[in-house]
Amino acid sequence: MKLYIFLFVAAISCNIINAQNTFRAIIKDADSKERLIGATAAVSGTNNGASSDTSGTVVVKNIPDGIHSIVFSYIGYEKHTQTFTFPLETDNSVTVFLESEASELEEVTISSTRGTRTIQNIPTRMEFIGGEELEEKGNMKPGDIRMLLSESTGIQTQQTSPISANASIRIQGLDGRYTQILKDGFPIYSGAASGLGLLQIPPLDLRQVEIIKGSSSTLYGEGAIAGLVNLISKTPTDERELSFHLSGTSALGLDLNGFYSQRFDKAGITLFASRNSNKAYDPADIDLSAIPRFERYVVNPRLFVYFNEKTKLDFGINTAFENRLGGDMHYIKGEHSNEHSYFENNETQRVSAQFSIEHKFSNRSKIAFRNSYNYFHRLITIPYYAFDGSQNSTFSEINYVHTGTTSEWVAGANLWTDNFSEKKLTNTPARNYNQLTGGLFVQNTTQLTDWFSIESGLRGDCVTDYGFAFLPRLSGLFKISNKLTSRIGGGFGYKMPTVFTEESERIHYRDVLPVSGDLNKLERSYGANADVNYRTAIGDEVSLSVNQLFFYTRIESPLMLIPLPDSRHQFQNISGNIDTKGAETNIKIRYKDLMLFIGYTYTDARVDENGIRYQNPLTSKHRLNNVLMYELEESWKIGLEAYYYSPQKLNDGTTGRAYWICGAMAEKIWEHFSVYVNFENFTDTRQTKFGSIYTGTVTNPVFTDIYAPLDGFVASVGLKIRL
């Protein structure tokens, strides 16, 4: 009997043993094909799982016979589930590819490179701001993009008018004229149109923002010495989007925005409209506006036509109409008198039309033609002076893209025309000009090995009155491992002389003489940058990414505004240079629903003027960006932020104070609407607390440089509706 029992138990044991299976898989990055160390594989619905070893191999034991789902996961990657029937037909290892969580970004076309490569495979260093971050920054400043840009490392917005809040963007310590701002690849915010540009671009119809720091002139020509910012608009999808955004501020501001988008088989449409306004606001109680009284209307319709799978067309119009009045608070309220007579009034009309058509010859090649027409008019009025000018400009381009197995070519030609004319209101010679620039460019990106790709470009521009500009560029991408990558690149750039700079904006172009090819020449530059990017997982719930960038740019014979003995001002190419060098550090730590961003920027920007070397004014040598976000998906968003600016040298030789700006926000989200509250600069940091912002009298003030906020603490509440 004992023998029978023993044989029965042994038989059952054999069946149990035979029913236990071992599963082996090699887990790889779907993009780089590199093996992932520490990735997990788990049998769905059980605690049975294992992690991959140094070879990326994971072994899961004791899997019963039957159909089972295996869940593969790794910090920073999308979860992947596959179903297997055990026992397997073979004992060979299964290869599993995991998609990076950034893959959603990679599937979006990176327009600034003109090619088809994903963001992780582009040798040119690219910074990307996507939909969720755009929404968060839109909560803070729904009327313009200043907040969106100034909170990135290496970027600083510089206020040029203390009472009208005019501002420009600085990248890595260089003046605003060295940064090119594009809308869907079109240079519609250049020349005279750059005035008030940052204040008249709402962020709420943007799908993404692409930022390239350092020379980007190979594809985009003049002006992209410090870098470029490409604002990419939303495009229609089969699913209708209808949204509204309403917000009000404690600084007496009101923003009303609406967006509609939908595709109908062969056609699609997007429509953005907004009204942004503010009453004059004087938190320092000095009788001068920190925020002017303004009213702005923006309407941006866009039509898309899909002729077939290979050919598509889109046509859009961007408009902005604004009246902006700053100055003496009594004057703004209509209480005009000899004691209350100082004001600055800006009236602007901005209309631009963009057209593009694209045809694919095959999955590997396509051709595109694009054209834009831009009209910009601005009237500046201050006591006893007025500036009235109009700009008409066009941009045309044809480009061809061919994508091979390991190499991609982009080639094309473009033509700019720029005509500016002003009404003769003073004795200063008119700053009228009629400029024509033609360029040819070619760019190649080649995957030389699995771990190294290179991007080379060459451009030649012929600029009327100023000659020829030769612009080579070279970048390399090193994929050292699935955790460690590096990019190194550099190139040449140039900037055409113009009277529209931060310096002349501060004095409203008063007594500024015109530029000319007889007196002035092109500003030419060269520069390079290198970065290291590291990403890893710490345990099962913490991810860490670190990006370290080093940069250098040098501009030869820069254009400077020089005062003349007769009280006029003239732009001259000085004997010397501007060079800026430094580093940017970006750290991102994620733990469950918490994210911490830490950014540090070191900028050493110096001017060598006729052998005298000094620090470029209005540039913080040290900046800290700190943001802590808690996000419970589709439910809550809560954020804290703190920004530090080190002392800045001012144009009068003095030094401004260091300061911190702190903010907080919270948003509650439901299916079709959300409400939020935002506390911007709740420490109430204001330059008017550090001292007076002007000398002289309130009727004839001479303003000092503005290096810190003037509006102080501003609270806002908002409602977002999605139908």
C-alpha cells in the first residue's frame, strides 16, 4: 500500500513540476535597441516577476501552463503587455521593445529641423515644451509668452519700458535682436515687428515650442545668433476641440480666450480668438504705471486642405490690434494737468498671412513651398514726440527633403523682402529702408554607427548693401548607452544692421540716425555648445535625469548705439567683440506623482569695446530655477516655484540687487472644465522696493534700467472649459 501511495504522490509531483514554466526575455529600448538594465517583467495578476540583469535579460520562473499576460515596465518607459501560451513552443529568449515615455514627443514632427527625425535622434540640441507645460504656463500668463520663455534656463526676458512693460528675450546673455522668433517656421516677428512681439503672442493656441540655443543660421539665415524660438500652432484632428479660457487678476487684468479645431475629411480648420485687457496698475503708489492700461484683440483663423494622402495645403492669418497707454496714473484716468502730463502711448496693428503646400513623392521624399506676408504698424507717442512707422515684409521658401536608410538630406532656397517707412514727424532723417536677402542651404544628417550620428549644414546668403554671408554648421550625437548621450555642435551666424534694438526701444527711437551699408556692416558670429544627458532609475519608483550644457558665442564688430555731440544717436560697428560663455544645468527628479525641476545658469557675457572690456549690462551671471509639481492625473495639479537672479551690471555703471521670485499654483480638473488659482511673485519682489526707478520729476522722468519686476505680487483665478 505504501508503495502505491508513493507512486501516486510522485506522479502528481511530476505533473506539477511539468506545469511550471520558465520565461526568458531580452528587454531593449525601442529606439536605440540598447538593452535595458533593471526593467521588470511580471505575470499579470500575480506577485511573480523579476528584473533584467546587466545583459538586459529577465528570467521569470514558476509560470503555470495556460494563457498568461506578462507586463514589462521600466522607469521612464511606457508599460508593455504581451500574452503568451505556456508551455512556449521554444526555449529561446523573447525580445521585447519598450517605448520611452518621450515617444509621444518623438512622434510629433520637430519642425525646426525641417527633416523627419525624432527629437532623440537629432544631433542638434533641441529643447521642447509640450502641451501640458504650455497649459501650466498659460495659467500664469494667458495673454503672452513672457512667462513661458523666461522660466527656462539660459533665457531671460528684459523689460525695455518701465511704464508700458515692453520686453525682449535674451538667450545666454545676448540682446534680444540676436534671437529669432518664428511662428510655424515663419519669421513674422523680426525688424520693426519685433517691437511688443513677446506681449502680443498668446500661448493658448500653441501645440509645442521648440528652442535651439546657439547659432541656427544654416536653415534660418540672419538673426539666429543666440538661438531661435519656433512657436508651433495646433492643427486639426478628427476629434473636435472646443475650449475656452477665462481669467482675471488682482492687478486688474482680464483675459478671454477661445479655440476651435476639427478636421472634416478633406478639410480642417482652427480658429483662435482672444481679448486681453488690463487697467493701469501702480502697486508702488508712485503715480506711474507698472502695468499700462491696454486692450488687445487677437484673431487667428487657419484652413487646411488635404487633397490626398500625398498633398496638403494650409493657409492662415494672424492678427493683433492693441492700444497700450502707460505713464502718470492721473493722466491715464483722464486727469490731465501740468503736474500730471507724462505718458507713453503705443498703438499697433499686426496682420500676417501664411501659406504652405507640401507634396510627398514617396515615403522617403517630399517638397514644400511656403510664403508669408506681414504688415506691422506702430505709433508711439510721448510728450512732445511721436514715432509712426510701418513695415511690409515677405518670406518665401522652397525646400526638398529626402530620407534614406541611414542618411537624410534637406535642401532649399528662400527669399526675404523687408520694407520699412515712417512718417516724417521730426528733424531726424527718416529710417526708411528696403532690404532684400536671398539664401541657399543644404543640410545632411547621417547615422554613421549605432552610437554616432552627425549633422552638417551649409548656407550662403546674399544681403543687399551688406554683401555675402557664408554659414557652415556641424553637430554630432553620441549615444554612449541607453542612459547616457551627448551632443556637440557649433556654427556661424550673422545679423543685419537695424535700428530696432533694445537700446533704441528704450528711447523710443528718438534722435536715432538710420543705418546704412556705407556706414555699417554685418555683425558676424561663431559659437559652439556641448551637452551631456544622463537618465536612470533609482529603485522602482524614482527616476532621475540630468542635462549639463556648456556654451560659447562670439560676435565680431557688434553694432552699438553711440551718443553723438549733437544729442543724436548713431549705430556703429565698434572695434571689438561680444563674447558669452557659460553653463546650464537641468535636473529632473520624479517620485510617483511628484516632480522636481532644478535649473542653474551661469552666464559670463562681456563686451570688448576699443580695448576696454566690461560685463554686458542687464545679464544675471547666476540664475536658479526651482519648480516642484504634484500632479494626480485628471484630478489635481499643484506647483511651487522659486527663481533667483544674481546682481546685474546696469548701463549707468551701478549694480542692481539680487532677488528671488516665488510663485504657487493649484488646479482642480474635472472632465469638461477646470478651475485654478495662481499666486505669482507672492514675496512681492519689486524694483521699486530697492529704490527709485527714475530721476528728475514725475512730469519729465529719466528712467533707470529695469532689471527686476515692477508689478509685484499678482494673484489670478481662472476657468477652463472643454466641450
